[in-house]
Amino acid sequence: MTRFSRRSFLAASAAAASGHALLHAAEDDKDIPGFDQTSTDVDRTQVWQPFSDRKVRVGIVGHGVCQFGLAFELQHHPNVELVAVSDLFPDRCADMARKAKCEKTYPSLEEMVKDDSIEAIFCATDAPAHAKHAVLCMEHGKHVATAVPAFFGDIEDAERLLECCRQNSGLVYAMFETSCYHDDLYAMEKLYGAGVFGRLIYSEGEYCHPHVLGTPHLGSYKDWRKNGCRMWYPTHATAYYVGVTHLPLVEVSCLGTPDFEESRRIPNAIGNIFRSEVGMFRTAEGGLSRMIVCQSQGEYLEAGRIRGEYAGFNRTFVGDETGKQRYEAAIKNGLQLKKYALPPGVDAGGHGGSHGYLGDDFIDAILRGRKPRVDVIDALNMTVPGYYAHLSAMKDGETMKIPQYSL
């Protein structure tokens, strides 16, 4: 039996008194849960080998409460020339430029995309703008990566994004889903691709973000975090099926849990009262997948596990005789289950040691002209199921069909 470490997350500490205080807390290295610099399991026998000496000219947008734009190490990558940074708030933009050691700034993405010297843009912007911003970048001939989710709340954004990717097939679109570079999911995907598990009978994904009652919520641009629902931000959980198999979820029945105190069940701007949502999904293989996005006490989780016909994975690999034989054959044939070495100067970073890998994958995909780890189809297959899960929860668990996508 081979073991793989899965980093533990710090429990959420009490939030600071305001969004301004949260920003300073981040600057003081008091980590927002998930941003802690976690250990990760890397193949130490290998060293990074440069594919090309070309530098991709990159722009980065977004330096909000999480300072997410600089979290993925693009500014440190040896194959990147950071051309410009941007944030809508001048003080944040200036701070971003200082930290990235970048002289050129733009007041908005809308201005940055006009810069013909920029080849690729990472949009660490507000979730409701992700699809719109990705489309804007591609329409101006830029490769683009966005933070998660692929879209937030407007299902028509899914079709607009997909159509734009179809029309700009020579450009890389990537979604930076951090779960895909967790040690366990990374190994699961490799083993699944080698046929070790067989078909997945059951899988689980969990995104649980504790919030102490009475303390401020994490700040967000135009309060977007307050005006959605849990399942509109599902990708840390759904990656534990879609990111393993690269197959879709096809239908869902979901239930939500409101606050137990009726006096606090105040609908938000979209009419949502659920603090947690749990969906049971049917998969493309015919199996079942339970996905949960919740705000309850307990440890911070971005986690999952799978059970297949011949083997399963929950922190460790476990298989029957067929599964063990397939595992041993895959390893004998050279299958590598540990993450590869990153370029010098690029840290693996937070969210399970995923940040540096997602940035590196985006740049490598541009240089090699290949698909990124999470392309538009995987991005939609991770995000869209959450939209229909919430619709199901609003209809007391009614089973909803999930649209299927292809390029």
C-alpha cells in the first residue's frame, strides 16, 4: 500500500472587524483559511527542465481582500514577463505593483486588454465577472486564466464562455481549480486514467468553510459573496469527480439547510436562505457522487474520496486483487503519482500546495499549445452542476437534469 499525504487545513480563525482589517490581516501573514502555505508531496528525484526560454508576456488583474492575483506565482515564473497589473481600487493596484515589482499599471481590465504587448491575462476578479472577463480577454486575442468558479449565477454565461472558446480555439482558457493539484486528487487522476479503479461507483467532494456566528464575513466586491448561494461556488468539491475522471455529472437532487433560528432566515438578493447545500449527483458512468458546500463548524475542508470497481482512494490507495495488480502494473510502466518539480523560484503555495502548479500549468499550456489541467469543458462540468443543484434545493430536492457540454 502506498501512502500520499494530504495537507491539513487550519481551522478558520475569527475574522477581523471589517474588510479593511481583513486586508491587513492578510498582509500580516494571518492566513485566510485555504491560503496557508501547506506542505505537498513532490517527486524529489526529478528537477524542473525548461521547455522553452521564451517569456510569455502576462498581465494580472485583481488584488482584493485575498490578494489572489499574485498568489499563483506567475510573477516569479522564469517563462513569464509580467507586463502590467490592475485593480479597480488605486490603493490596491499600487500595492499589487509594489509587491510584484511591476512598473506598469492599469485602472481596469477593460484598459489592460487594449495593450497589444500582453499575450495572456490572469483574472483574479469577482466571481460574477469571471466568464465576462474571460470572454473579454479572448476577444482581444489573449490567453486567459480565471479564478473559480467559471461563472457565478448566470447560466447564460456558461454558453457565452463556451462559444467564445469555440471561436478562439487557438487561445488557452484555464480555470484555476485548486483541488486538482491536491496531492490525493493528483494521484487519483493518474490512477483513474491508467484504469486502476475501473469505473467509479461512488465519490464525494466537500468544501466546508466555517464561519463563526457574529463575526464579519469575508469581504467581496459589491458584496457578491453575500448575494449567491453555496452551490454557485462548488468547484473545490465537484473537482473530486470531474477533475479525476474528466467526465460530467448528469443529474442532481439537492437539499439545503437554512439557519436553525427562524429569525435569521432572511432571504438574500437571490432569495436564498440556505447556509449549506448537499447534492447527490448521477455521474456519466452511472455512479453516484455526493457533493457538499457548507458553512458550519468543524475543520476547513477541500477534500474528497472515491470508490471504484477495483480500488478506492481516501488519503491512501486501497484495492482488491485486481486493483492491486493494476496499480502495480501502472507503477511498473512508469506512472508517476507525485507532483513534478516546479521551476526555481516558484512556490507550490496555498490551497494544498496548488497555486504554483496552476500558474505553471497555464504557462506551459501556452508554450506547448496544449490543453490546460482545467479547460473550459472541465470548468463548466465543475461549475454548472452547482447551479442546477441549487435549483433542486429550491424545489425541495426535485431531480434536475444537468446540461452537457462539448467543444
